Amino acid sequence: MSGWEDVLNLPEPDEILSASDVKEVSFDSIGELPLPGIEGSPLDSGDIWPVVTMASVNQSSVWEVTSQTDDTPCDDTVMDWLHTLQRDQLEMATSLLFRHLAMTILDPDRSRIVSIDFIDNPYHGEYYADEGELCSMAPKDGTTTCHRYCTAYVVSNEKPVTLAMTYVRNDEDEADAVERVLARVENYPFEIDLLLADSGFYNERVIRCARNIAATVVHVPKKGERMKDKLDVHKSYMTTYRMYKDSERELRFPLAVAVSYQNGDRGKHGEVVRGYVACGVTDRSAKQVERLYRKRSGIETTYRLLRQARGITTTRDPVVRFAIMLVAALLENLWLVLRWAVVARPRRGGRDLPEEFTFKTFCDWIRHELEEELRRRWKIKANGVGVPASQAAAAG
């Protein structure tokens, strides 16, 4: 990869941000992803990534992009190139890009709350090379199999930046993937105030790893008789829980049990009791721990935006599908950088974020520029026959 000074050339803040600028900044970053390519091919990665980017912002496929443009390779050629992607190289390069983009707008001297999560990308069909590629999930979109990614985000309403993402295999312990992500997050220059995770991360190894990095709050599933007993209450309280009690793996952690009341919210009534691993936050009440955990709800916005820039594909290759997800995450981070560093107007107490420069606008601008650059086809050959004479006579 080239020096970072060559990767992200942001427009000057006293100038106008144009669609061309947005497209160029996007290409500067996405073009850094390593694409080995095909030996002897007359093309290079500069011919491939624009097609993938167009498919992303258009929420379409490589085939659709190449079939509707003139200055692009055929879809088979693009896919042949994409099949040469190497997962380890791709993850390493993307981690560096995530870090550079994040630290363009995050103050290294300010501590952050970080949320870790799994993204399940539903998948229909057989595995590509081996069964370990596919993970099981609850039924969704007519399937129970998926490609899974472990991610880490900054918890922020204004800068929900993706910090790291890794591919999760079914034949590895999910804690291995979590440790990879947390190791990358730990290398960021800012301090981590708090780590948040849902019940999918209620795992002995994950809790041990996370609490060694920062204070940790993990939602606890209602499983096991001992945990159910702890949650069978009508009043919030703090206690201690022993996971794998009296075994070599025993893990003791503070448990926050929070009782809430649903007053007709979404048509529901009555008590709701939730438990949380509460490492490093025992100076808080159980209800305060629950309020800390609820800060992670903002990542739903990040997922919604990701879907607005995720291309579609029928390939079974998990690395290609992973690359499409990574491109969507990079585009979202790039939008956040431009929105905050170039467009947001300074004001007392922070910056005024422009409502008109939405992620959809960002994607629309890239699409517009690429339609011009790739020569979007605005015509189609007529059939040379017209309306059959019998039908024309009947119509008359």
C-alpha cells in the first residue's frame, strides 16, 4: 500500500465539495484494496474496483453494472479478478484503511465507547470450498445459513465509525474472531472507556479478553437454571455470578440485574428483567449499567446505512462476498469523514452537521460520476419488427 498521504486527499474546507471530489476520495481509498489479478491480463485493479463501487452505491450486481455500461470489462472478467482476492491480505489492508479514516475525524486524546457485534449475511445454497465457510443463524430471508462477520464500532450519534471487521468461520471458536477484532481496536491511539456487546458475546473467553482491555458490559441470555434464578426478581440489584462454577474454567464477574416496566410500549405491559455482565462498572447501579448498554442501540443506524451501499451477488465465494461488505463499510466511513471534516460547519460547542449531505446523497453523487465515467448506456437496440400487422389491424 502507498503512503497514507497519497490515500486520502480531502478537498479544502474553504472550497466547494463536488460529486467529482466525492468519487475521487472514494476511489483513493477503495483502490488501495489488494487485488492480485490474473497473470497476463491486460487489465489492472483500476478497471475492477470502479465496477464494484458502482454495484455498491447502486445496490446492484456486477453483471447489471457491466451490462449497462460501455467502458467496463465483462462481468465474467470482473468476477475472475475478484476470485483472486486473498482474505488475509484483504483484512490487513482494510484494517489499515479503517484506522486511517477513523483517526482523520476522531480525537486521539478523547476516550471512546466501543461496541462489538456480529453481522449475519444470509446465504442460500452450498458452500464454496468447505463447510467451515457457513455459520448457522435463526431463520431469516428463507434460510438458516449465513456468512458471518465480527465488527467493532465507535458508539456515537455523530461519528458511528467502523473500526474493524473480520470474517468468522464456523470451524473456529467465535472467541477467536472477537479477539482478532479487539486486538485491532486496542491498537487505536485513543483510550477505550467501555466495551459493549449483546448476548451473542456471552462467552467466557470473550469476557476475559474484553475486561482486560476496558470496562465491559455484555447482555446476558436467560439460559441455565442458576442464571434464571438470578433473574427471577422484581427489584434491580447488583450481585456476583460464577460462570462454570467449581470448574477449572470458573469465571466470576459482577452481574447487574435491571428490572424495567413496559407501560404499553409496542403494546407490551408488565415487568422486564434483564441481566448484564458489568466488569469495571460496579460503582454504578444496575439501572445505570442498563443505560450504559443501551448506548449501543445507535449501531442500528450503521447497519441501515451499510445496506444502502451493499452490492448484491450470486457468487458462492465467501471472500468476494466479504469484500462487498467491506466496500460498503469503507464507503460509510468515507461519508462520515467528508461530512465531519469538510462539510460540517463550526459552531460553539461542536459542529453543525448538514442535513442535506446524507449517505444517500453521497452514494448518488458517486453513482452520477461513475455513470459518466463508465459511459452508462441510455439506449437499447429495437427489435426491428415493431407491432405485428395483425395486432395493428385489430387495434385500428
